[in-house]
Amino acid sequence: MATYFFSSPVDVDVKLEGEEIRKQIESKGEKDRPVSCPVYYDGESVSGQVTVRVRDGKRTTHEGIKVEFVGNIELFYDRGHHQEFLSLSQELASPGELRQAQTFEFMFKNVEKQYESYLGINVKLRYFIRVTISRRMSDVVKERDIWVHSFRMPPDSNNSIKMEVGIEDCLHIEFEYNKSKYHLKDVIVGKIYFLLVRIKIKHMELSIIRRETTGSPPNQYNESETITKFEIMDGAPVRGETIPIRLFLGGFDLTPTFRDVNKKFSTRYYLNLVLIDEENRRYFKQQEITVFRIPEN
């Protein structure tokens, strides 16, 4: 939104080329207001028009108009400090006078967008168009967000996950997931085998946990949130029993796995298997999985 120290003498509107036919993502703007952002991909050009309208028919002088394409990372615990990893600039008008509405074309051609947009608990990675009208008293600034998605090729190797968990002479189970790497619309298929059961298990649940790590030591913050949790067994299992697992990822708000993005943050996903006994003691085993984005059909 425009930033005014005094009442702005102009209105600025940014229209992106072809935005009405692009996929839209709902994000949060200033004061957590919902904002609809068109989706772009790495290497795509970003173009459009900037329209500047003079208010009340009054003319106004300026010291130049420029448009920028910016990518930055904001850490919420360090508000006000934005790490820009991408900054491109074009001059739209040299110093002069505005007497009536004017429209300027802009194009940032074949822009490399190396990271995917992300809005997390403690961090926001955003791309936006910023228009600045330089004025002696106070600049007029307008920002317009876009959303960036990045595709990754499916991994060549994608081994299944097999693990054992147990308490000596009390409990011994094996669990298996069909893969260790999943795309955003994938299905997790697995099995749980009970080899030894000498404690009374009340129920068992599986959850997907997203863990966000921001900053670096000593100012490093870890936040975990449970994306989904569901019960996969109710009642006591017996030795030799097998519990099937089938979890469709498409219904959840997942992002790809992000590892050490610009040395600022990481986002990882874990499958968390929890057994609860009749005395409400909890036994759990956590396993990291990799999530990636593939082109949509």
C-alpha cells in the first residue's frame, strides 16, 4: 500500500499483464488483510502498467518516478530489517510535473526467482513491484505483491522408510512408509507391524509436523506446528497385527521443504507416529520426509 507522511497528491495503480488468467494465491498484506496474488514461475517476465492519477485536478511536481522488482526476506523478530536478495529497477519518468493521469509500461524480462514465496510463523519471503514517486517533502510509494512457485524434478532415488521402535520386553513395532520424498498432491502409503505387545495401547495417531527454523545461533528460533493429526487405530492391537496407513497430502496446506534459504530459514516436515496407552503415556517416533512441488496438470 502507499506510504504517506502527508496527504498524497496522487493515486498510484499497478496492473500486471495477464494477471486475470493466472492462478491466484491468498496471502496476508498490511494488518493481515487478505491479498490476492497472481502466481509466477522462475524465469518468467513480469510486466504491466503503472497509472498515476493527480487528485482533485491539482498539478504536482516530482523528482522522478521509478519501478522496482524486489525479492526480500523478513524475519518477524527483527521487524524493520528486510534482507533483499533481488532488486531490479527501471526509471519511468525523469523529474517533472504531473498535470493529468499518466500510464507507464514496465517489463522485467526473464527474471530469475530462485526462491519460492513463503509465509510462515516467523518469516516471510515475498516478491513485489514497488513504484516510487520521489518528492521533496515525502515520497509516494505503492507496492503490489506477486507469488512465486518453483518446480523441482522428481528425485531419481526415493527409498522407502523402514524403522523399528520399542521398549524392551514391552513393545516392539516396525513401521514402513512407501517413500521418503513426496510431491504436494501425493499419497503416503504405509504399514505398521506389531511384533510384541505387552502394554495396553488405547489408540494410535499419525500427524504431519512442520518445523520452521529461522536465524542462526545464538539468535535461532524453532517453531513447530501440527498440520494434521488423525487416528489410525482405536483399541488394543495384538501380536502379528498390521495397521495400514493411507494419507492424501493434497487436502493440506503444505509448502515444499525449504533448506537453508538464503541462510535465513528452513522449513522441514516430519511424520510423527504416537501410541497412547491406558495410563495416557505416549510413545512416539518421528521421521523426516521431503516435500517438493511438481507442475500441475
